[in-house]
Amino acid sequence: MIEKNGDSPGLKEEKPKHSKKRLTKNLYSVIIIAIILIVTSIIVYSYRYNTTEPTEASDIKISFTPNPVLCEDGQWRWEVNISENSEAITNLKTFSRKIYRGDECLVTYTYDEMQIEKWLDSKTLTASSPLSFDAGFPCQEVTHEIDIVKGIDKNGNHVEASGKIDFLF
């Protein structure tokens, strides 16, 4: 009991049961626990929502059927096959043909994604949807052709594949 206005001359003033030191210690404990909870929440949130799973890179291939190509009826005819060997999705951007006589490149033709889509009805390459088209030109004094396809996969990586087809008389 606490004495007021000197009403009870024989009673002493009692100290509160909780000391200031103990209250301060408890306050610091609560603050430390709160900080630990906040930091833990941030770490858990960051891990849960900001992790990226490893992604498979695009692996495109270009091949020809048949290869080498025989000159028949004054023409070389073959099929160009473009395939995706991973689970990635690739948007084709350019297709180039370089025609050679020996080591000399005689001519280069480059086609953009609009032309690719016109030929193939799609410019998107997936593992389940390989793309192909028929190619050919009159037999002449050339030895081979190198075709190069370039694109961008779903992860933004630039990808490229090339293939060589030989011409025989």
C-alpha cells in the first residue's frame, strides 16, 4: 500500500513488484523475438516465391533427307528438318542458306521469321512439333550447302544450329 498525503503515519511506501530492470529485459526479449520472426518470414517468403527451377536450354538440330542428294531429272530435291531435342520452346528468327563450290561461298540467302512462318505455318519449334519443308534447285556446279537456323528460346537465350548437305551428280 502506498501512503498518500500523510494520512497513515506508520505505513511505509511499498515498491512495485516488477523492477525497471526486469521490465527492460522483458522488452528487449520481445523486440529480439519480433526481429527473428520478421527475418524468418522474409527468408521463407523469398525462398518460396523467388526461387527459379533449373530450366533446360534449347537444343535445336537441322538435318536433311536424303544426304547426299543425287541430281535427278536436272534437279536436286531434299527435305529440310528442324527439330528441338530438349523440352524448351524456341521461336525461329532467321534461316540462312549458303551455297558453295568447294571452299568458295557463291551466294547466301537469308529469310526472316515472317518467311519462315509462311513456309512452315509456324515459327515456334517444340520437341513435340518438329518443322520440315521441301527444298531443291536445278543441278549446277555446286558442291554443298550449309543451312543455318537461329532463334530465341523461352528463357531468352539465342540459339543456333547448322547443317551441311552435299550435292552429287
